[in-house]
Amino acid sequence: MIWKHTLCLALITERYLCPKLNNPPHGRIIYDGHSFYSRLVYECNPGYTVVGPKERICVSDGFWEPVVDVYCIRKGKCILI
């Protein structure tokens, strides 16, 4: 019985991998993996700041949550979203 449980868990974690996302202009994304419960963090170049969530989690259906656009803007500037 333990073997069936292990196989099922392996299929779930391998089937639903979250995709690699495009880096925001003036920034980058750092991943700790692409499987269920992995995390990504947005970092901006010096002189820029993150607008939006600074991190996301890979959820069981293969998407990064929250699903919100992230930008790196020059510090002291405003943008229209």
C-alpha cells in the first residue's frame, strides 16, 4: 500500500509543474523550483522597485499564485496599471 501512495504523489508533483515566467524589464525572477509548493521571488535592478507581489507559490494546478502582473519601476516614478 505504501508503494501506491508514493507513486500517486510522484505523479501529482511531476505532472503539474509551473512554467518559467518572463523576467520583468529591469528585473529578474529567482526560483527555488517549479513543482507544487515551489516559490519564486521577484528582484529588481538597483534603482528600481517591485510593484506587485514580490513572491508567488506554485499551486497544484500548475499556475503561479497570485496571478497578478509584476513590474520593476524606477524608484520615485509612478505607473498607470
